[in-house]
Amino acid sequence: MSKLLLICFLFFLSCSHLLLSSSFSFSNSTKICPHGQALALLQFKQSFSIDNSSSWDCDYFGGTTSYPKTGYWKEGSDCCSWDGVTCDLMTGHVIELDLSCSWLSGTIHSNSTLFLFRHLQRLNLAFNDFYGSSVSDGFGRFSGLTYLNLSFSEFSGLISPEISHLSNLVSLDLAWNYGAEFAPNGFDSLVQNLTKLQKLYLFGISISSLFPNSLLNRSSLISLDLYSCGLYGRFPDNDIHLPKLELLYLDGNSNLSGNFPRFSENNSLIDLDLSYTNFSGELPASIGNLKSLQTLDLSDCQFSGSIPASLENLTQITSLNLYHNHLSGKIPNVFYNQRNLISLYLSRNNFNGQIPPSIGNLTNLRVLDFSDNQLEGAIPSSVYGFSSLSFVFLGYNLFNGTIPSWLYTLPSLLELDFRHNKFTGHIGEFQFDSLEKIDLSMNELHGSIPTSIFELVNLSSLNLFSNNLNGVLEASKFEKLINLTYLDLSNNMLSLTMSVHSNSMLPNIQALDLSHNNISGMFSWNVGKDTLFYMNLSYNSISGFEMLPWSSMNTLDLHSNLLQGPLPTPPNPTFFFFSVSHNKLSGEISPLICKASSMQILDLSHNNFGGMLPHCLGNFGKYLSVLNLRRNQFHGTIPQTFLKGNSIRTLDFNSNQLEGLVPRSLIICRELEVLDLGNNKINDTFPHWLGALPKLQVLVLRSNHFHGHIGFSKIKSPFMSLRIIDLAHNDFEGDLPELYFRSLKATVNIDEGNMTREYMGETYYQDSMVVTIKGLELEFEKILNIFTTIDLSNNKFQGEIPECIGNLNSLRGLNLSHNYLTGHIPLSFKNLKMLESLDLASNKLNGRIPQELTSLTFLEVLNLSQNHLTGFIPQGNQFQTFGNDSYYGNPGLCGFPLSKRCTTNEVLEPSQEIEAEFESGFDWKITLIGYGCGLVSGFSLGCLIFLSGKPEWLVWIIDKNIHKIIVRNKMRTHRRGTRRS
């Protein structure tokens, strides 16, 4: 009998335990919730509004459908039966509150009734909007709390130190509260006190601390997420013995350094993320100990060396990301047993060699990214089983050969990117229509575009530019590509046939680039009438348009075609880039052009436009940055008024027939960097007031009727930013302007080593200018930001050359020829260490040529002819390369290279540092194209080809689209000019 009673008692205890440890629903007749608790919960509910947008991220990140849980809380019912509330069966105390994803919006104040529930063991308020709330000391009152989740809820401000008193916490999640931060030493206190922690998620919380070593001593730790917490210093180098650790996220702490963590063989690690940190060194062989690892992300770190062969031990790996490190060597052939691998990112490293054959074993692979390395050879031709492969990125490598046939048969392929390689042959026919993006640009592919591409109904981006594709494209073939938004076929040899009355097609196209092809005749392709915002048709033979129907167009580049007739008017006021330069357009500019009030760049240069300039051009709009009217036949005056607060950066009116005065209203163009009024009929004195413009870098007044002295200025330091000055071929007189030479700070001490070489201009449009050296015109349609030159030639300047010119030690070119200058060549010229061209011809200079000029080792053009110089010609360095033409007309000179020998009295000691002859010179004329490189709306438009050799300021100026070879021979000829009367 006693045994039976004992069994019944044990059974009763077991049932009681089950009831106490589980959530329980009560009928309306059973109430165990004390009235005070119910009232406190209702008051807590009333402190918030209900807004479904407050939990918008719950479905995406939380994996749960959100709904307003408190909406079902009713006064008079048992609060223990309310949604999200769990009570202790015996006492009725609320021990768990789960209001995650409940649409709550409002602030949790420090006196909130939430903090009355001292018996809480679990609290989950995740995925709500408590904007303006802090993790206050009230949360530290839940002494029995084992689980606290406040993630994704907009908490901000300092996290109360009281939270470190929750010594029973097993799981703490404060993730995704980007405005929240620990007080100094607050995180260290939390780590020291919460000794029972198994899971800690602080994603995005500002810790700003060293990594606490004590965390690595918590053998119970399972998950540790410290993403982007501001950790700094060095991660401990000692072995990690955390047998239960499954997740370690240290990513996003850019100031946290260290070597790859050393884990013991007894580990359970599943996810390891060190991306976007400063971890470095080689990957150790011990990485093979992580046999349970499924995700490894080391992207954007500083790891170097090769991939260890022990990587083959990671047989459970599903995602391997080594993107953007300094890894090198061959990709090891270790993928035979990693059949679970879904994504493999090895891009932006220095890997070389070929693709390892074991890649073919990754039958579940969806993403393969080997782009931006130095891989070479052919892609394996026999690969089977890639039925899930969706993304293949092999761009920016050295792959060659043909594209293998198996790539055209992948049933799940979405993106194919093979750009910038050396692939040859034809593009094959795709067998499935799943593709959304194709990029085969910058290869050596030839033949026609395959028919199957026009059947890819899901295609959104097609980029085939810079190949050798040819053939005739029928516009009607694009009819099925209704999802295409980006099409770039530029730099090929394609022609296009269009029907004037064809239906509108490509209804979603946004960017179209057909430049550098063989398209001719009238352009009548009816595409993207309401969606097309960028179109580049430059470098074709298009003669005109049926219409410009594009209502959303903001960028239209038609330069270098055969357009004739009047200027096409932009179809809408939202245009911000419009170029028709280098065509055969004529007629006057209609004032209607000024209605394009959003215009930023307007280039009408190199046409046959004439008439007077519309007065509205000066008041075009506050956004206008570039107005280029170079090489037309405009006459009359320059618009005399400019809009206050304008954004004008470049005004180029060169080579027209404009006359009158320089508009005084230019003084309000505070953003002006380039002013080119050269080769007109302007009759004015020197516009010294332009010296007040803080950003003016280029001033060209060449070949006009400017006159008078130019040395006067009321401005304390005029032309501080000016570095390119061309006043040649005018009627300026008097002494050279020493005041201005002393102010040209932009030509002094340019630190090229620490300076990024850039072109003047916009992202897609660069400024241009013409430089004349020894009578030869060099038209630069790209101006390098280190180029400096002064040309005051062919005027009536007199007096001596100021010594202060020698202070302009970054000057590249100096031309004072064809004036009436007297005196000696300043000895200070020895300081012009960067000088590459010096022309002092046709003056009245006398005395000797300073021997110190031989120290100008960059000097390649020297013209001292037609002066009264005497004595021995200096020898050494660059002076060994100059011919007779540099010195003729100075009967008092002697020595090499002249045939006249020096007498004993004329001989000077030559330099002992005679160097080998340089190979370069200036006996040529070149026009450089200026539209190539840059990004428009995120689309790649090209790259630069850089030249090497001297003179250095000609480096970096050739666009990839110019297929010309510049042969630089030593200059031995000279155009014999006469002094202008």
C-alpha cells in the first residue's frame, strides 16, 4: 500500500512539473492572473500605437508573419491567456512576454509598467519600433531573466550598465539597434558578469573596445555575433577551445586585426565571418580542422599567400567567400569532396594559372566568381552536372580560347559575366531562356550576334561592347526583349537597319549605347519612348533623326557623326547632357534651347553654327556646368549677363567671330575653372578682375585684340588657382606682369607623388584646350590636373624677364617668344625642374646661356633663336639633344651643335654629367578625343590607354577609342616665324 502511495505522489509531482514549465491556455472560468498584472499589461499596451510598418522587417529577417498581438488583449479576461503572455501556473506571475513582430510603435519610458514584472524569465520585444527608447536601467531589474531579445526595434542611446546585472542570462540579443552603444567599459562589465551566456548577438551595437579575451574562455558559448561593433586592436593569437561554439561573426570591424583564429580539432563551428576586418597573414593548414564549417566569409580582409590544401577537409561547406584579399598562386585542386558547396567567391585576388578540374565536381554550385584575378588559359571544355549554376563571373582575367559549349546549355543560368578577357571565336547559341544579364565585353569575339539572344525574354542587361562583332542588325529582332533595360553594343563593327513606321519596342530600355559602330543614314529606331534616359550614338555616320521622341531622356551623345541641318531641340526640360559636337550642323541656335533648365553639359562645338548667341545662354539655368561652342561661326557679342548662383565650370567660345568686351558679369561665376575665349575678335583690355575667381585654372585669350598693360590689379593675390595661361597673339604691352607671376600658387610645389592624376571635367565629359609649341598645335580634349603652362608669345612685352618666374617650379611649358624682351636669361630658371618646353625665341635677349640650365632634365623643347646671345652653348643632359634650330640667329653663340667653334675666351667648362639622348620630340600635330572614360548611371563606358615616356604631361591623355599610334621622333625642324609687326 505504501508503494502505491509513493507512486501516486511521484506521478503528481511529475504532472505538476509539466504544467509549470509549459504555456497553458485557460478558459474564461479559470483566472489565475492577478488584477494588478493585467492592469499593468493593459497600461503597457496603451503606451503604443499599432502600425504594421513597425514590423516590416519581421517577415524578411525574422521568418515570422507579424500581427498585432496586443490587439487581442481584453480587460476582464485572464491575462495569462493573452497572446504572447505566459504565466507561472502556481503563482500566476507573468514569467514570459513575447511581443515580437507585434506592430508596436512608441517609446518605452523608464517608468513603463513593463518593469513591474520582476518575475520575468524570458522577454522578447524584437521587430517593433521603439524609436527614442534606450535600453534603460529598468531592464536590469529582471533578476531572473534568462532570455532577452530587443533586436530590430530602434533602440538608441547608452545601454544601461544595469543590464550587466542580469547574471542568469543565457541569451542576449540587441542586434540591429544601430543607435545604441555601450558606455566606456560597459561591454567588459557585461562579459565579466554574464557568466552563463551561451548566445550573444550585438550586431551593429557600438562597443568601441578591444576584443575581450575572457570571451574565449566561455566553454558554454554557442553563438557570438559582434558585427560592426567598433572593435579594434588585435584578436588574441592563442588557441581557441570553445567546443560548443557554432557561430562567430566579427565582420565589419575594420580596425580589428589579427591572424586567422586557431581552432582546436574539437570544435563545432558552423559559421565563421571575418569579412571587412583587418585580419591578415596566411591561411593556416589548421583551417582543415573546421570540419563542421558550412559558411566561411573572409572577404575584404588582408589575407595573403596561397589557399592551403587542407581546405579539402571542409566537406560540409556551403559558402566560401575569399573575395578581395591578397591571395595568390594557383587555385588548389581541392573541390572533389565539397559537393555541398553552393557559392564560391575568389574574386579580386592575385590568383594565376588555370581553373582546377575539380570545380566540375561541385554539382550543387549556384554562384561561381573568379573575376578580377590573373587566371589564364581556356575554360575546361568538359564539365558536367552544373544544373544549378546560376551566376558565373570570370571577368577581368586573362582567359583565352573560345567560350565552351556547356555554358550555353546551363538550364538555370541567370548571369554570365566574362568581360575583359581574351576570348575569341563566335558567341554560341543559348539553349535556355533563363538568362537575365550577359556581359561579354572587352574580348576578341567576332562574327554576328547569335539569334538565340533575341529570344531571351528575361534578359535585362546585354553588354557586348569592345569586340569585333559585325553584321547587320535588324531593329525588329529586339521585339521580344521586353525586359531589357541596358544595351551596350559599342565599339564593334555593327550596322543597323530600321523601319520608319516600326512599332515601339524595348519598352523598358533605360540605357542604349551603340557608339563606335557603322550605323549610317537616318536614325528612326522607335525604342524606349517613355523610359530611355541615356543614349550614346557617337562615332557613327548618322545623318539625322526622324524625331527625338524620348520623354525621359537626360543624356544624349551624338558627337562625331554626319548630322546636318539645324540643331535638334532636346525633347524635354530634364536634359542634363547634350552633345552634338563634330558634326555638320548649321543655322542659328534657337532660344528654345534655354528651356532645358536642367541642362548641365551642352556641347555644340565643331559644327557650322552661325548667327548671334541667344542672350538667354548666360541665364540658362542654375545647373549648367559646361557650355562649349568652340569652332563654329558665331558672331556678335558674348551674352553679357549670367545667372547669380550659377554652376558654370567651363565656358569655351574658342574659334568663332565673337567681338566686343569680356562680360563683367563673369565675376559672379564663382565655380568657373575654364574660360577659353581664344581665336575671336574680342577687343578689350586684360580682364584683371577675373583674378578674384577662386577656382579659375585655365584662361585662354589667345588671338584676339586685347591690348594695354596687364600688370595692374587691386586684388591682393590674384589668380591663385590659375595654372594654364595663354595670352599669345594679342597686343599686350609693357613689362611682363611680375605681380601675377608671384601669385600663381597652383604652379608651385605640385606634389605629383601624392596627387591623384585626374582630368579636368565631369565623370563622362572632359575639358579640352589647344597648346601651341614651336608653331605646332596640340589639341588636348583632356586636361591633366598637373599640366601647367604659360604662353605670352607674340605680343609687345618689353623689359627684362622677371627672376620670380623661376619660383614656378612645377611649370611644364613657358613661351615668351616674339616679344621685345631684353636682358639676360634669368639664372633662376635653373629651378624650373619640371620644365619640358622653353621658348624665348625672337626677342632681344643678350648674354650667355646659363650653364645651370643643363640641370633641367625634363627639358625636351628649347628655342632660343633670333636673339643676341653670346658665348659657349652649355653641354650635358638634355642640351646634348638640341639641334641647330634651337640657337640660330644668335651669331655670338658657338660650340655644339653649331658649326662655329669657340675661341679660348668663349669656352666654359662643360658639365660632366652628359646623359644619353632622349628619344622624344614634338615634330607632330595631334588631336585627342575627350569623351571616353567614366560612368553614367552606374554603367561602365570604357577605360583609358596610358602612354609611357616623356614629356610626362602627355601621359594619361589617350582614350581607348582612339585607334591611332603616336610616333614620337626627335624634333629636328622648326617653323621659321618672323616677328609680328
